[in-house]
Amino acid sequence: MIEVDIQAHSADVPPLHLLKAEQLPASRGAVIGTMNQRVADALRTVIDITPQDSDRRALAAVDAALTCLASPPAAATYTDAERKALPDDLYEEHDLFFGAIRVTGNPVETFVSTMLEALRSQLDDALSAGITLSSGERADLREAFWTTFHMVWRIGVAGTPFESAARARAWVTDVRAGDVKGGPLIRWRLGHQVFFALIQGLIVSVGCLEECLRDDPDDVDSACRLLEDATALMIGSGASLRYAGDFTRTHYADSVRPAMMPPHINAKFSGLQLRDHRILLKLLHRVKPLVASPAPAVDKSYRLLLDAMSTAYDAHISVCSRFGGDRESSLRTPGSTVPAVEVLQRFRDRRLGAATPDRPAE
């Protein structure tokens, strides 16, 4: 690993503190069991922001919510057992390049803090440097975050003593943006941080869904609600990739792609190396048999999730194509004659197939 250069680049972006994927509160029991008043107060502070509120107003709420939570705990490294659990694919190098720091801590508090940190950086960047996403893409991105806040509130706070005791923290209404420097490589890294956070949100929502379908299969309403949460997060993950690539093709060729190649970083580096994404795919594989013969409403909601998954992959393909991936090989396959877009299309088809239930012939 080429540590010096990677560290120099990652210092340009605010760090994103996040749990290892295996330590996320990926069940309703885990969310309920690790909830505390600090999290309830943070959620109370942001939960009433609406799609119509400005980015500046949303940023003020996020800043206030972050003050409710404990400071990020100490950094954590992967153990030998964790390395063996999934094929080693330079996960730590990947985290380092994008400014992601794995930590330990209260699962639900650290998870909510991760979501707020990623959202804060995205809002600050949008206000400082501007973005060209469509209004629909911006709405998808915001909805993904607020879906997560509402999901955690619904599961872990609503109807508990935490709800009645929750107090919103006062906002600083004249909040100023500018903590994030501009530039295509900064945007690339921040966009991937947002993607990482939303993938963790998907792990939590799909984990809660698995628990619901397994332990309470007759609770159709809860299953559908969790599927709606996961669908919004999946759509938002696609929007986060479009945000990550919100700069010109020349910028990508001149500064972004070279930064992900030797001598700056090890060969075959790619965003596909995210360990959390592999954990999510394993979760979806476990959910698959639980939706083989579902209630009609659950079946409909799960199909919408698969459609959203296809849309997210298509967003990745679109960004890749815009930056020349329809002709050039992937960084993962240097020298290959297969264009990067074709590789991504194969990934999409294979992973959608793996998540689609085997249904008996009618």
C-alpha cells in the first residue's frame, strides 16, 4: 500500500467515521437495544426538515444534531478473522483513499453520527461549490437521509420514554458553508462517502427486514415499510454516485483517474472494493428465500426494491460511461479489451439475478 500519497489526498476531505459493516445495528432488536437519549435528541433536531427546506436550513439542523452526539470514538482496524470472513480486496486502502475511518462505539449512535457527518459534508459542498444534479436527483439524495432518520426514530424512539424526553437542539440560523474545499477529486471523495453512508443505511434497513420476515412473517405492514425504506435508500445511493461524478470528463481524466492509479495507489483500485457492499449483498441473499412466497403487498414492495437496485447500478453505469468507460477498460482490469461499462452491466445483471427470488411455476 502506498500510504503517504493516499493520506495526503484524504486529508483534503472531512473524515467520515463509520462502523465496520458487521457491527451495524442491523436488526430492530439492535436498534432498540442500543438506543439512547442522545440519539433521540439528535433525531428530534433534524426529523422535521422537509424536502422544501433549503440546503442551508438543512445544514443548520444537521450541525445542531451532531452536537447532541458523543465525539467519534477511537479508530478500529480489521482483525484476522474479519479479513478471512470476506476475500481481502484492499478494503483499508479503499477507506483511506476516500477519507473513511472505521471506529467502534454504540452501534445506533455511531450509525446516526455517520449519516449526519456524510450529509453535512454533502450539504456544505453543495453550498460552497454548487452542484448540477437535477431537482429530482437532489430530492432523491435528501429523501434517502431523512428516510433513515425516520426509520431509526420509528423503530427505536417512537412510543418509548426516549420520545417524550427528546429535545431538539437549537440551530444556529446564520450557519455558513465553506468547510469543504472545491475540486473534482474532493467531489469524487465526498460523493463516495455519501455512498458509503447510504450503503450502511441499506444494511440496517435490509437487516431489519430480514428479522421481520423471519420472526414475524404476518406483520406485512412492517415488512412493506422497511422495504419502502430500503427502496428510498437504494435510489439515493444511485443519486450519490451521480453527485460523486458531478464534474467534467476532462476533470476526471486529468485529476481523478490518475489519483486512483500507480504510483499514487496500488494497481486495480476501484470503488467496487467497498466491504460494506459485499455485506449488503450477503444480506439480500439471506432475504431472498424469505420472499419466495410472500404476501402480495410484500411481493410488490420487494419488486420495487429490485427496480431501485437496477436504477442504482444504472446510475453507476451512466457515470462510468460519461467518463469514457464505454470505451476504456476498468481500473480493475488494466489492459483488458472489455470496456468498464460492460463489466458494470455484468455486475448489475448478476447481482440482480442473485437477489431475485426463485418462484414456483404458475
